[in-house]
Amino acid sequence: MMACLLIKWISPPRYNATDRPMLFNSFTFMIFLPVVFLLYWFVFRKLRWQNLLILVASYVFYGWWDWRFLILIVITSASSFASGLLIKHYEGRRTCQRAVSAANIVLNLGILGAFKYFNFFAGSLASLLATFGLTVDWPTLHIILPVGISFYTFQALSYSIDVYARRIEPTRDPIAFFSFISFFPQLVAGPIERATSLLPQMLRERSFDYAVAVDGMRQMLWGFFKKLIIADGCAEVVNRMWDGMEGASGSMQLVASLLFTFQIYADFSGYSDIAIGCAKLFGIRLTTNFRVPYFSRNVREFWRRWHITLMNWFTQYVYFPLGGSRRGRARTILNTVIVFALSGLWHGADWTFVLWGLYHALLFIPLIILGRGKEKDTVAHGRMLPSPGEFLSMLVTFVLINFGWILFRAPDIAGFATFMSHLMSPSLFSVNGLSMQMAQMLLWCAGLLLVEWMQREREHVLQIDGYRIFASQWVRLALYAVMVALIFYFAGKVQTFIYFQF
């Protein structure tokens, strides 16, 4: 009932085409960030005031699109904060603690479900009943999905669950806690920070570290480079291919699928680099979210390197409670399928996402049966080139991942089928319709792979101090200036970050 009332009051009737969240790649954010940075270090020097500034700045950042969505994040924050205190209050009374934790989980998942999944489940149930000759007329909620709701909901749930599991002591500082939930660099698209990692940083004094701040700016620059040149450039081609699919040849669809594979990586990892680098400016360390995933030798390794914080969340709060791998191989496979199905559903309220998750689960099963894919090192560790076997493994894994991204990008099952029918047609071997823009973007993607291969052991590409050629500060500054110039010259039409919709 409460969720329905919220939906009725919060749901905006319409938006203009220019209405959008405060994007990292916007002029507004270029003003917002320096102002907050200067206030943070030169005006609000005490911890409590710094946390208050983070909270206010985060709410301005999130409410820039529509202030009414702040109500949801306040409810999520308040209920999770209160649940921690109540769990502590009922210490020694495990049944009461369990009830408090469960109530908080139900409330927050209920809000998430109402805004994100109500229409999906209502429509799916109606279709199922129709197969049995039963016709139902479910109500449809005409609502806008709040940006980042899946991210901050999972972050809040981690706190309540960890307090219940005695992994962390509940905090009595509401400002620090609300700042932990809403920290603006990672608020709308992650990384999804667990309370055990980020909350303690909100509770201790922070001092300015020049070297860390410089490294943060380098990481942000690399993130902007990936987003504005590679991701947005690929998006122009990919969107055109999907919108005009009927006239596309198989070769064009193949290029589109490859470019989307790089688009989603450059877009999402670019956001993560900007978020992590931005957090460093405020003396806060966020969890690494990507580690060169397209150099993975199998799908299991890929998921240790792609959207790391999401998979860690599902592993800790779903896979392990289900029994993990402790109850035999069959149960391990079942638990893996459940995790990937939920992961797919987390990404979006559509069967394409669920099938995408199940597809990855299917790729996982042989690795579980054979006990493969447990490598912890980076490919070709200590060597310039991979072995032939490693290269073949990476190539096969990349092809499998690329196929999955076609399903992920498809608007629906019918769209996926149409795309595949064009892709697998004889025109796959023609060059008809291929353009210079496609060739240009493929070259950018190849360049991305090359520099990431060279820097695969480092946190980000611009950690270059160890190279003799970049020993001079002037050479490094020249490189940064060239990158900025390339961004302004090659950047295409600004695209919203893909993961904002999740």
C-alpha cells in the first residue's frame, strides 16, 4: 500500500527530451565537482561537516533530474539505518533481529519491485494465464524508473544484512550513514559498495593526499576518454543498426555486435573509472569494478573481472546463503543458475535480460563440472604475449560473451531473432553497407585493447609513472593534453550512461 501511494505521488506525468540526471559528461557537473571539492577541503574541514557536505551535494546531484525521487532514497536510507539500531537493540534475541532485518529487506525490495518490476510480472502473468484461456486486465503503472535505484537499494541491503550477520557494528551517526548510501560519485551506477568497505571510511578522519588526488584525476580522464570517444562513438553506429535493422546486411550486423561489445564495456567501465577517480579526490577509496574482462580465458574468469561488485554482492548474499558449493555439484549448479537468473533480472525487467543471465549460467555449468576456470592471475602474467593456448581461450571466451551481448541489447525476443536472422544470412560475407565510421570505431576499439593489454596489471591505463618515456612530468602533461584534445575533437553526440537504466 505504501509503495502504491509513493508511486501515485512521485510518478511525474511527463518529461521533456532535455530532462536528465546530472551526467558526469555534462557542463553542469564540470562546475559542480570543483565547487564541492573546494568546499570539502578548504571550508568544511571537520569530519562531520565534510559528511554533511557530501550528503547535501549527493542529494543535489541525485535530485537534479526530479527532486521527488529523493523521497525514495531517504526512505531506503532511514529504514536501513533504523534496522541496524533495532538489530543492536534486540541483541541476544535472534528472532526479533531476524524480523527486523526481514522487514527492511521486504520494504526496500518492495519499493524496487514496484517501480522496476510490477509491469513486467503483471504482463508475464497475464500472458501465462492467456495460454490457459483466462483473460485478465491488470492495471499498468505509468512510471519513470528512478535512476540508480537498483544500485543504492543493494548497497543499503548490504548494511542491514551485514549487521544482522555480525559482520559490522551498526552506526549511530545518521549523517555518515546517509552519506554512505548516497555518495554521489557511485550513487547512480556503482560500484555497489558493501557497508564493511565504504561506511568505515565515512566514520574516520580523511586527509588530503596530493598523489592520490592526481591519480584520481588521471583515472577520471581515462574514464572520460573511454566514454566520450569509444562508447559514444560506438553508440551512434550501434543504435543506427538496431533502428534500421531491416536494411542491414549480415556483415553490418556483425560489426554492430562487436561495437556494442566495446560500447557497453567502455561506457560502464568508463563510468566506474570516473566514479573511483572522483572518490579519490575526497580521500575515499571505492572498490575496483572492472579488471580487463575481455582478456578472460573463460566465462568464470570473465565474471571475476566484469561488474565485480555486483557479482560479489550476489555471491555473498544469495549464492552463499543457498549453500554455495558446499552441498554437492548438482546443488552448486542450481545455485549458479539462480544467481545468474537474478543477475539478469537485476539488469532489467524483460525476458531478454533473464535469458542473458541464464545463457551465462549455461556457459558456467561445464566449468563447474570440470572444475575449470579458477585461475586467479592475470593472463600472461610477467610476459608480453599470451601463449597460443591462452590466446585461443581468450578468443573463444570473447566470441561467447559477444553473442550474449546481442541478447542483452535486443529490445525483445523478436528483435533478437530478427538480428540473428540477418547476422546468419549469406550477406555476412559481403562488405555491402560497411562505412568509414564503422572502420574508424573498430580502430578505436583495437587501440583500447592494445593499451589495456599493456597496462593489464595496473588499476587503470594512465598509471604510467613506471615507464621511462613518461618519466618527465612534461611528457605526461603533453599526453593528458592530447587526450583532452582528442576528446573534444572526436567526441560524438553525448549519450546517457547505459547502466543508468538499471
